[in-house]
Amino acid sequence: METFLPAILSDLLGRSISYLVQRYRQQSSVQDDLEKLRLALVRVHVTVEEAEARHVTNKAMLRQLDVVREAMYSGYYMLDTLTYRAHQEEACSSSSFAPSRLNAAKRLRLLTVDDGATEVRRMVDNLGRMIADMREFVVFLKGYPRICSQPYSMHLLLDKLMFGRQKEVEQVVGFLLQPEVCGDGVDVLQVVGAARVGKSTLVEHVCHDERVRGRFSSIVCLSRDDVEDMGDHRDLTVKHGNRASRGSSLVVLDLAEDEEPLDDGAWRRLRSSAMCRARGSKIIVTSRSPETVRGIEPARALELKFLREDVYWYFFKVLAFGSVNPDDHPRLASIAMDISAEQKGGFIGATIAGSLMRANLDAHYWSLILKNMREYTQKHRALFGKHPHDLLRKNHPVYLWRLAESSKIFLCHGFYTACPAKQEIPRVTFQEVLSGRVTPHGRFEVLAWTSQIPPCRSYLMSCSLDTPSAPLRVLDKKKRLRLM
């Protein structure tokens, strides 16, 4: 035994040294791959920005641009996840802000080696192939005119851009620019999607496109009331028109706020009306369900979905940090990724949370926001079995969170839109009530958000501060017992 013991120890020592050397090489390789990923993303980002600043009309190039853009979002999401994951422990610890036993650099190295090495290499290879394939694309790109030459400032322009909908915009524009169909009838496209996913904004954005305005002599917007009570059309909203022209018309029927089916007789009267009779006229219908308007071919429906998680994170990160570089605040960025996940893809929620976060770049403050959001979600899943954002989209009353401690509960009774030109807008903002800067009494209305892109709608909430109901008191009591 004494003879074999030194040999065994020597063998174990040799294996340990070999393991450490291999581990070091893996760590160095992963760090190299992360740097390659950063450089590849910079090259792809430059190409995407250049393409988005030009008026590209070739459909094949637009499809290629969409593929590259989605790969860019995925790459940034992977890079941020691996970079900021080292600070995940601090972000998730909402009640205790003690630093971790492992420093951030060590935890990053362990996580990237164990979990992300293969994915990073695959992403680097994928972006590398795309960059090689984009050489011809970049050459052709130079032949298209620029849309604008203004300085690029992401945090200032993002609120005024239709982010993440370039593919859908081109699909709708492509439908409108198609030659008129042979035979009787008017061509119809239905834009379908959940509440507040951006259906009306998408169509409004298309209506401002110069290609569309050059195609139709008039663009008329109708509501359900306009269609069900077809009069002389004198009070209809005309977005674009040339009275001297008798050409084709684009009719936009906005049913985005309703779920009730449209009367079949009203739909037939619209299709046979004078404004739809001209050759080449077309109709766009926005609704929450394809069943809202019967008689439209299923193939003529464009479903609008909420942004993918990686695309949404790219959007949310800009709103939360503004002009500040997230790489300089990795712990804040880690918390922001969790808050982004809690938003469930909502644009209004992103602007509300982003404005609160941007006003106070403090990890403790951001952690309190995240803690309140998670408790808010847990309460609604326990009480109603659904995420609060899903309830809000159906105008179901929800209990809202507040950073200010109070014996009262913050309750939202309904969510609706208003036109600033036709309706008085509340001065109290939702952010002021959430942060505790303002404490209204009884029932009141707040301004949640005013969109900066057409149709520039204001989103209002009917709220109240009430005494907690029995279910909530019981739920809070059970929670306190679990924590004891």
C-alpha cells in the first residue's frame, strides 16, 4: 500500500493540473468568442442601420434584411444575458443587498464556460456567415436613396419610431401596391391581434407612407358607428385626399377596440358603397379576432403578435437607460432584464417602467420596482389564475403596485384610449401615482402614456385607492405566515 500511495497521489495531481489547464483554455476561448460576438454584432448593426436609413423597395432584399435584423437582436440578447448574468444574484435578492461570495468576473467565467460556450460559438459562426453573404447586399444598398440624414440618437428617436414592425409594414404596403384584382369586389386585408399590440398604429404608419399616398386618391378612416349608419359620408375622417381626382380609395375600418362581430348587412353596404366602387380601391380592417368581420378570406389576414423576448429586450433596454451605457452599470442591466421579462411584451408597460427607471439609476430603487412587479403578478395568479397584463388587455379590474407604502390598495377599473384633440386629458400621470409623488383620493383618472407616433393616442386608466378586499387580506396574511 505504501508503494502505490505516492503513485496514486502523483496521478491525481497530474489529472488535477491537466483539468485546470483545460479549464483555463476553455475560459480563454469563451472570452475570445464573446469578443468576436461583440465585433460581429457591431458589423451587423452598421449594415442594419444603413439599410433602415434607405428607401429599399426590393422584396428579396427586405426579406434578407429582416433575417439579419432578427439575428442581430438574438445576438445582443445572448451577449447581454451572458454579460449581465454575473449580477443576477444581486438583482434577484430584493430583500437583501449583500454582495455575493464570488466576484462578478469569476461568476461570469464559470457561467459562460458551463452554460454558454457552445451557443456563443454557434452565434458567432452564424453572424460570420451572414456578414460574408451581405457583401452583395451592401453593394446593392448604395443604389437606394436615403430616407433622412438627421443624426442618429437611439434614446430620443425610439419613442417616435414604429419599432420592430418593419416586416409587417412592408407586408401591408405590398398588399396595397398590388395591382387591382380582376372581377367584381374590393380587395380586403384584415390586421388581427390582441388589445394594444399596435394594430391601429401599424395601419396609421402605413397610411403616412408616400408610396401608399401616391397610389390612392383618398384615404378614409371609419369606425363601427360609421359603417353601421352609412350616411352621406360628410363627417368621415379623411387622412389623405385629392378632391380633383376620382381615383381609387383606401378605406381603413378600425374595429381594434371591439370584440363584437360586425353586422353582415353593414359590411355588405360598405363593400358596395361609392368609395369602394372605384377600380383599385382597397379596405384594411383592424380587429382583435378574424371572426369580427365575416366574409374575409383567411388568407387575407395579417396576425400582429407581441415582440419576441430578445427583440423586446433591445427595445426595453433603450427606454430604461436612455443615453446611459448599460455596460457601465451591469447590475442595473441585470435587474432591467428581469423587469423586461415581467412586462410580457407590453409597449405601454415598457414606457411606464422605463420612465421610472430612467429617472433614478439606482440598484435599490430598480430592485424595489422588480419586487413589487413580482408580488403583483403572484397575487393575480393566486386570485384570478392569470397574469395581470392578460387581465388588463381584457379590461378586467386589477390591483396595481405602488412604491409608496399605504394601507390603501391601488385598483385599476378600466383602460381606454382618447384623442387629445377631442377630449380633455388628465394631468396626473400613472408614473406619479406608482412612485408615490401623487396620492389621489377616491376614484380618479390618470394618463398612462401618450404615443409619439401617429395616431398619437393617449392611453388613460380609470383608477381608485380603496380599502383591501377580503381575498387580498387573506392572501397577504398567508404570505406573511410563510415568511415567518
